[in-house]
Amino acid sequence: MRIKVEVTQEHIEKGLQSNVADCPIALAVAQAVGGYACAHGGGIYLDPIHSMRANLPWRARVFMGRFDRRGKRWVKPFKFWLVVP
């Protein structure tokens, strides 16, 4: 299944650097799936016990690294497709 994820300026503003559950990617995915999301190590966990994991596309990984290292001023809203197994 493919899910369209949109990281908005609101997600960026609310997001916290180096926080797996409250980074902009996790906030956007949680909104898209209507539930839990936790971004970690190039992937996103979609359940609290971390049994369902989807790989993040390269563009989302680059965004996460830039956001964590440099902060909100260095990233922009974008969209990506998340492939959920």
C-alpha cells in the first residue's frame, strides 16, 4: 500500500530536532495514517511496539538529517509516497 505524506510548514514549526516521535516526518506520517508514527534510522514505525516498519524514501531521510543537524530554517515543506508493507 502507498500513502501520500505531506510535510507542511506546521509540521516543521511543531517538530523537534532529534526527537523520533515529534520530528516533522513523524508528525506528517502520523497525520497521514491517522495514528502512531516514530521515525528512526531511515525508517518509520507505524505502531507503538515497533513491529510494523516502512522504509523512508531518500528525500525524507535527507530532510530528517538536515532538520536534525541544522534546524527549521534549512528545510521546506514537501510531499512523498510512503510504501507500507
